[in-house]
Amino acid sequence: MFNKFDVLETIDMIEKEHLDIRTVTMGVSLLPCIRATAKETAAAVYDRVMKSAKDLVKTANDLSREYGIPIVNKRVSVTPVSLVTAAFPAESVLVGRALDRAAGELGIDFLGGYSALVHKGTADYEEVFLRTIPEVLSTTQRLCSSVNVGSSKSGINMDAVRMMGEIVLDTAARTADRDGLGCAKLVVFCNAVEDNPFMAGAFHGVGEADTVINVGVSGPGVVQHALKFIPDADLTDAAELIKRTAFKITRAGQLIAKEAAKRLGARFGIVDLSLAPTPARGDSVAHILEELGLEVVGCHGTTAALAMLNDAVKKGGVMASSRVGGLSGAFIPVSEDIGMIESATAGKITLEKLEAMTCVCSVGLDMIAIPGDTPASTISAIIADEAAIGMVNNKTTAVRVIPAPGKKVGDEVSFGGLLGRAPVMPVHGGDAGKFIRRGGLIPAPIHSFKN
Amino acid sequence: MRAVVTVTGSDRRGIIAKVSGFLFEHDVNIEDISQTILGDQFAMIMMVDTSESKEDFAALSAALEEMGKKIGMTVRLQHADIFDAMHNV
């Protein structure tokens, strides 16, 4: 039984500290939709998504009202489309547009899964598919794309890495009128997970059931607020408090996930134990790190503080949920976190520091604007570095950079809403072109060989 | 269904009367009431049972919130499970 202080604490978390369920994401398998032609497949895909997710928005809104906790996003993830269109890859765009149309009609904000898994090699049909990504992202609204180019088991597919540098640049060019917005919907992964509820990297893995509900929680503001009460505590006590707070946040997510799955006739998949910031003040992961005693996120000490935060969130969350998964941990997207935006604008955090931070947290170089004239080979090299961190450390890493067309260091890009705004950050000017052009596969590390 | 009504805002006369009147009209049984004053902020928490109510829970919650606005208070009706989940192991 709870007491009145528990009730008031929950109310305060929701009303004043931005506690919310960040996303209820329904994973839908598209494998039963494969037909003889692209047109028939697109029609089947559209029908299946519409049928599976028809009550998603209403159910989430009902749950939000009944439990009194905001559910910010309702989303759908699907089987990697490259598998569904393998027989007619050049026409994959038709399926992409059908998915985008379904997303619009369902009233969800994003649909993820225009994806390919090429971590050990790129098949001919996948190469054709990858080349369709810039076109599809520039002609759709809600569709998100991701490509897995490496894994701890298989190594890094450097031919795919080289190609993705070009594809990111092409996507930016085709959405130049919107500051390269297409790139905000394109993630390049190493060790991509099959049950991620967060965009833009969500897809529904082939090992998953027909329809699954995965939930992503949030609550950086709640953690920051809790830490304000122990300004002089040592880091052991701070970690303990973060654990307890993460437990409460995750329990709310678990409750919503199970109830949503029951009402939607889907399986309960996982709860993603995440601290996901938004550009709103009081909803920042960077500010948690500053609350721990850093003058500004990006200074020396940031990596250690983030490592502690990330671990404590996981430990608290694991106990709170029967099944955890997804990316799980603290997110550090630059454009989506007010503390990050301010630090980056003041030149206090660099790409190199962000890279170091990705060694100890959930994802990777996320929502970072770089100069529009950055060469494709440099973007590929950034991807290769991140993939190497993920491969060697057995964790997911990702790159979502936006080479902002026509913009240079000091300019700003603005996407609005949850995607936020970001200053254009400098990249290293040295040329990695020859390294990237070598291609081939970087072999998997010895410690991955466990069979 | 076990649920929790919370009422927060500046203290004034008639708050309990208004809220309990609304609950009575909608066949919601009040099982427990507690209240605290934090500074000039009034906070009331009611444990209620909505199983006799003919209205849909979401609609009831929305109507109660609307009624709260009329008396200048923030009034919420929430499923009790959210508090159980967050505060009990």
C-alpha cells in the first residue's frame, strides 16, 4: 500500500519534472506480406499495419487518461523492409511510401523499419535497397530508416560503411530546404537491437513474434530533481538514489507496457530503460551530469559521470521490469537536450568528447549537425569509429549526424518539436579517404569468439 | 476499480464539499480521505472505488478534471495501480 506522500511524489514527478512514457511502440512483422510484385506487397504491407495498429493511438490515449501519466509518442516498427522487397529492391520506395501513408492515417508520429542488416556483407538486393534510402526519406514524412553495418560477432562491413557516408550526404542534399531533415530519420548502427522502441532506429526483428508492444520510458528531470536534495552526497550515495529513482520510472513503464499489450492483443515485449531527454528545460540528461558537479557537460569528468549515471539507471530499471531490452541507458542526442545544445553552442563540448561518452552510454553520436561540405569519406570514418567502439565493447552504437546543407561551423539547424535544434559542430579536417576506400571487413575481435 | 483522487491548489472553502458531491452524483464511493496544507497549497488525497459508477473511467476522469477547473483546483482521478507500481517492490 502507498501513502499520501507517495501519491504526491508521483504527481510532482509528472507535473513538475516531466515524467512521462516516451513511447509505446508496436512492432509488426511484415514477413506475411511478401507478394510477387512491389505493388501487391505495398498494398499488403499497408493493410497489415493499418489492421495491427488501428487501436494503438486510442489505447495509448485511454491509458494515459486512466493512469494519469502522459504517453508522448505512439509508434510502429516493422520488419526490415529490405527483407520484404528482396525480390524487387529497386521498387522498395513503393513499400516505404505505403508505410508512410499508414503512419499518417494511424495518427502516429514515426514509423521505423526502412532498414537493412548488412553487418557481415551486403547482398546485391541490399545494395540496391540502400541506394533508395535518400529518395524515400526525402519524399515521406514519418518513415525512419536504419542500417546495421557491424556487430561484435561479425566485425564491421566497411563497404557498407563507405556507402552509408555517401547515403547520409545524399539524404541531406535531397532535404536541403529543411536543413537536411532526412538525416534526422536515418541511423547507422553497430549491434542494432531487434526490440528498440525509440526512433529513428526502431525496427521489428525477424526473431520477434507477430505483434509486440515495446515501451520506452523517460525522466531525466525526475533524476535531476532527486539529486538536488543531496548536493553534498558522495557518488556511491548518488548512484543509489539514481537507482531508486530509475526503479520508480521503470515501474510506470512496465505497468503501461503490460496493459497496452493486453488491450491491443499483442505480446508484451520489453521496457527500454532509458533516460531520454527533450529540448524542454528540466528534461535534460546533460543537466543531470552538471547536477553531479560538472560546470558544463563536455568538461573533463563528463565520461565518468555518464558511466555512473548509465549504470545506475540500468541497475534500478532491471529490477523494476520483468523484461528489459532495447537500447536501455542514458541518451545523449545533442539537438534534443537543452543542456547539450547550450554546451555545444558555447563550444564547450566537442565531437571527440561525445565519442568518448558513447563508450559508456546507450547509443552513439546522435543528432549532431556537422558542416554541409563534410566529405562522404569523413562521415564514413565517423561511422567506422563509432562502430568500432560498439564492436569491441559488445554494445549498441549508432551515428545520426546531419551534414547541414550550405551551413558551416557556428550556424544552427532547427527541426522543431522533439528533434530540436543544434549548432553546426566542427569535424576533424584530416582526410580518411584512403582508409575508407580500402573497403572489406574489419574482423570481429577475438573476445567475441565464444562458441 | 480502486482509484485515487488528488486535489491540489490554493486553499479555499468548499473544496471537499464540491469534490465529494461530484463523486456522490457519479456513484463513486469514497473509502479514505487525507489532506495536508503545504504552505498555502492545499493537497487532498482520496481513495475511491469506481466499480459502482456507470460511467467509463476515462470519461469520469475527464469530467472530474473539468469540474476542478471550475473551482480553480487541479483535480485528478487515476487508477491506483500506478502508485502501487511505483512505490512498492
